[in-house]
Amino acid sequence: MSDRTFSDAVADPYDAPPLSFTDKEDRTIEVRAHDGSDEEQEALVEMYDAFDPSDRAQGIPPGREDRIRDWLENILDEDCLNVIAWDGDEVAGHATLVPDGDAYELAIFVHQTYQRAGIGTRLIKALLGYGRVSGIEKVWLTVERWNRAAVGLYQTVGFETSDAESFELEMTIRLAEPPDEEGG
Amino acid sequence: MKVLLGIGGSDDSMRALETTVERTAEVGDDLTVAIVDNPSGERSREEMEARVTELLDERGVDATVRALDGEPGSALVDLAENEGFDQLVLGGGETSPMGKIQIGNIAEFVLLNSHVTVTLVR
């Protein structure tokens, strides 16, 4: 798992949150970094509890509230980066970076009510911007190859396919130059 | 039922081993444990064999233990089909730091090629 290939070229620098925009349904969406509060965590639990199981990816989000809570406990840890797209006090989407050695694994979920409104693109850009200003160098993800909307989104923001030999595609992006001591 | 369990040295193989031995103890399946070389596994063949023997003894289960050479996926499918097994059991994959389920290369090959029913243990 450790021999992933990353582009030598650094991806476009996106703006870090907070930011806000009007989506294609005329809703005002605010994107903010997770503040670590219980209130935000509960709002996320609510979003994932109502999440359509057909939009699950490789087993996440899990399908039961206790499992959702266990999973969130893990990815809302302080060494992870989390951004949330809000419609008022309701979660429209959530994107996360979880540390994995010298890189981070990315995942993004947009609730069914808020899909196809341009929120995913804004949310993932905000997360990558947050990652860049936090000093993250490399990000990877996996995506089921039939999920064309997701693959298209990842390509749009600069991900490149690094492994196409499994059921799921692996894609990677570089957010910063490697440090000098790596000799890159 | 004649069951073939294929294990390499990975964590999901160990879980599959424990679950399958447990089930065999309950229902009395005719179990064969095939140990294969999984390059991404953390345990050696000897470690795996020792663990298999230990578990079988613990549960009082009688099973045939075999070491398979060559490409693990095709060796398992070959054995399952040629020796009349009813089911081929494998570890169901690892999870990424994010919690995503990732199926290994061996399981992928077996799922796509086996004419014998495949069980992935989660």
C-alpha cells in the first residue's frame, strides 16, 4: 500500500475555508473547517444517518447509527482534517483527510438532497486548500470505477489515476513540493 | 460441506481462519486449509501453519492443512474446482485508514474466476 505514485507537479492552490457560495438551487452554502464541537458532530451523525445506502462507497458511511458514531469518532480525530458544507444548521456535505503514513486519504460525501448542485466541487477544493495551508504534501483516494460523477470530480480538481488494476481506482494528487531532505 | 479456506499472511486471513474454524467446530464441515504466499501479508508460512495447528487443536477440529505454491488466486481456484469443494472461503479484505473496505488481489482474482461458491469473511 505504501508504493503509491504521486505526480511531481503541484496541483492548483485552492482557497482554504471558510468560504460561502450560492449553489445551483439558490441555497446559500457555507463551507467551514470542523470546529471540534459536539454540536457539529451530532449534525454529521444526522446527515449520515439519513444517507442513501446506494451512495455508500466501499462500506462507508456505515449503515447503523452506532457504527456511524464509531466511524466519525475515528475520522474526526484531531490529526484528521475535516470540512463541512452547511445549509443553515443542516449538513449538506462533509469531506475529510485522514493521515496514512506520509500522505492523507481523502473522502467526500454530499447528502442526496444537495447533490448535482455544485457543492461537491466547492467542498473538495476547500478541503484541498485546507490541506495545503496545513502543510499536507500528498493525498490519495480510492473510488469505484463505475462512479463516473466522482471520478470526474476528482479529475477536475487535479487528481490523477495512480492504480487502475483493482476493482476500485486509486487516484493521487500532490499539494506541495517534497521537502529537500527527500532529495526530490 | 466440503470447504476450502485459503489464507495468506494478512490480518483478514487470520480473521477468516478464526471464523471458519469456529464454524467448522459447530457444523462439522469437511475443512481443508490451504496456505498460500501472499506477498502483502505480514506473516510467514511457518507462522501461519503454527497458528492453524494451534487453533485446530484449541477447538478440537480435524482439518487437512496444505501449502500451495504458485500464483495464490489461480492455485486456490484450481484446487477448489479439481477436488470437488463446495465452497472457497477467503479473508474479506482490509480497511483503509478512512475505513473503506479494500479487497485484495487474490480475492479479486478468485471472485472473477471461481466456479465454486466464494465466501468472503467480514
